[in-house]
Amino acid sequence: MLIGFIGIISALLQGGYVRRAMSKTGEAVMARRGVSSCGLGLVLLAILPNFAATKTGLAVRLLQAAAVCLAFTSATVVNALTAHASLQCDETLDEKTGKPQEANPELAKGQALGRFRSSGQLGRAIGPLLGTCLI
């Protein structure tokens, strides 16, 4: 139920808030907000066990607040970073003339974004494995 709650909140935030706010605030600012929200969500999850046995109602509210923070993170960070990366892609330059190549500039941007997204997926796959090796 909690994962479904996070997914619904994330979808609503992504379609209703992030899409509109990113054009006003910028991609980098939106990504920073998402990372800050992740930090707050993890802090809330860290203090949750202190209240689980004695104040169950407060523990449930902390869990819900952490879920909303993580949903905001899910709605913002990947989208904002991908949009920011697409703006950072340079045009391909001809090695001989140094001028921008007119043929297929979208192909170069697509390759750069593909590498960016692949690196992110690889990090999400390998990161937890490396984290468990450190424990």
C-alpha cells in the first residue's frame, strides 16, 4: 500500500507540479529540491523507530511524510537531471573546419542522453550491491 501511495503521489506531482515549475525555476534548482527532499525523507525514516513502540500514530504520520518526500524525489530528480543534461549537450563539430555539423545534430544529442541514462541505471543497479559489500 505504501509503494502504491508513493507512486500515485509521484505521478500527480510529476504531471501537476514539476512540469510547470521546472520551466519557471530551472532544471538544476528542481533537481536540488528533489535531492533535499530525499534527505528529509531519509531523516524521517531514521527517527521513525524511536516512536514505533510508544507513539504508533506519530510513527504512521512520520512514515507518510517520508513517503511524500520520497515521492517528490522520484517525481523531480531523474526528470530534472535528464532535462538539464539535454540542455548541456553540445553540437557536434567537424574536426577539420571546427564548425557545427548540420547533418544529424539530434543523433549526437540522443547518444549523449543515452549514455547519461545508461550510466544512471548502472549506478542504480551497482550502488546497492556495493553498499551491501561495505556493511
